[in-house]
Amino acid sequence: MTADPDRGGHGCAGLRVLEVSVDLGAAYAGWLLGRLGAEVVRVDVGPRLAAVPQADRQRPSLARRFAHLDAGKAVVAYDDPSVVARAAGADVLLLDRPARLGPALGLDLAALRARAPRLVVGTTAPTPEALESPDAGATGLDAQALAGVVWAIGDPDRAPLPYPPGVLEHVSGPALAAAVLLALRSRDAGGRGARTDVALSQVLGHATVGNALTMVPWGLRWHRSEIGRAHV
């Protein structure tokens, strides 16, 4: 059974999701689908995290956030021989940084989709380059810089201030979950699954554009100013 918003909290009942998450976005997307009733199995990447420098799951400061998002998910080890079969038998595969982790875990997306044409693959990474290149070691900070979301934050005489790690990384989660649900609707109509890619920098870029659209037409500037600066 695929997603049906008319069924409320049970809209994804019967949906099988395999989640490979090293960043908060995919973990949050898996949590959201689980809250909608899906059965979510998470692959514990473990030692394979070395393939993804500075991934969020390596940060002790984010451990409690991941613990919350992992609640209710079954877990299999990265070297469990059933991982590829689970991916082929799932309705949805959520995969962080596919260019790095796909090969590291033996998940050939083209072969998987040929084997399981109804599979919906949702991938995410900090930047579009990190979606496609195994050598792109992008982080959430890179996504913030590309999107320009921190341009108006901080002292006007100093460099912009980024958000703390893990704050904006969540933003890609709802976008990825929504893209997956739309792909499931399309699969129900046409019989075939799809791959949908979500880059955090592009999701954050929508916020930048939204801010610009509220200011530029009125001749206003979106910038760091003296307002709010403490004077002693």
C-alpha cells in the first residue's frame, strides 16, 4: 500500500522503507515516513562512515538528535548480506550521498532499479555535486554558503555567521519525504518507480529567493546592519 493522505497518520501503512542515513536530512525523512505508518529499516553504516568525511552521524553533539530520529526503526548492519535484497524488495530506498555510500555498500542504483522497477529511490546530499561525485566532500556548511542563507546574519564588519551544525540540515528531510510521496503517487498511476534527488543547498536556496522577493521589489536590501548591535 502506498501513501494516501486521506488515511491520516496511517497513510503509509504497509510501505517498506530502507534508510541509509549519515546526515540528518535522510534520517528525518525516514522518521517522517515512519510517523505516517511506514515500516522503516535503517542500515547502520558503521565503519563505512569513513567514506563520508564530516558526516553528521560522526558528530557527538548531534547524537541525541539521531537517537530521536532513529526511534521505531529496525536496524541492520552495513555488512548484512540481506542489504541489497532488502533494497530491491523495498518500496522506498532513502540514500544519503549516493555517489559515496552507494558503491561503499554495494548498492548499484541503476542495477537496483532494473531489478526492482517499482522501487522509489530518494537521495540527498549537501550539494548537487555531492549527489553525483564520490570525491565531493561537501558539508552542511557548504550548503549554507552556496544558498546564501547566512548573508544577513552576524556583525556587518565581520564574516557572516553560519547556523550551528544540525539546524538547517533538517530542512532537506521534509523535502525528501514529500518528493518520495509524489514519486509513489506517480508509481501507482504508471507502474514504475523513480529516482528523486534533493540537495540541501537547493532547498535552502528557496529561502534565500523568498527573502529576496519580499525585499527587492520594494527597493530594500537584504543585508547585515547596525540594528541590534550592542553599544557600550
